[in-house]
Amino acid sequence: MLILAGILTVIYAFVNAFGAWMVIRRKPWIGWLFMLASAILVSAASAFLAPNTFALTWLSLGLITASLTSLLNAHFVMGKITPRNHLIRLAVALVIFILAFFGLG
């Protein structure tokens, strides 16, 4: 389960890096928040290789940062928040966290 959580975390980080690329010219601060979330998620995925006590903390921090940045992006850049999209994003984040939690267990 931990390998799956690591792979999904890296994919989630890639999605955030793509979001940063898409928005960096419009709202640079949102782009930097996306990159921060991506960096934290990659750090969390690498922490799964040698499980330590901070791996879940890094993962939860990265997932929360990514979700909040997505919400800010929808509000400030897109101008419209679609709750369904953010609930799906939170559900994916929750699945990744649960897989990591039981994998590190």
C-alpha cells in the first residue's frame, strides 16, 4: 500500500506542478503556492522510502496546501468555485492519506 501511496503522491505533485505552470503568469503567488505544495508532496513521497515519524505530517501538510491552493485558484483566477471538483480533489487526497497511514502503520 505504501508504494501505491507514494506513486499517487508523486502524481498529485505533478498535477500541482502543472497547475503552477498554467497560472504563474496570471497570479504568480498562486503559482508559487502550487509549487510549494508540489515540493512538499515530493518530499513526503521520498519520506515513504525510509519511513520516519514525519512522513504523514509532510503528506498531510502537502495535501492541505494543495487543496487550499486549488480553492484559491478557483476563486481568484477562474472566478467560479465548483464544489464538486474540490470535493473530488479532497476525496483523492483522503484516499492517498489513508493508503499512506495504513502503509506506514
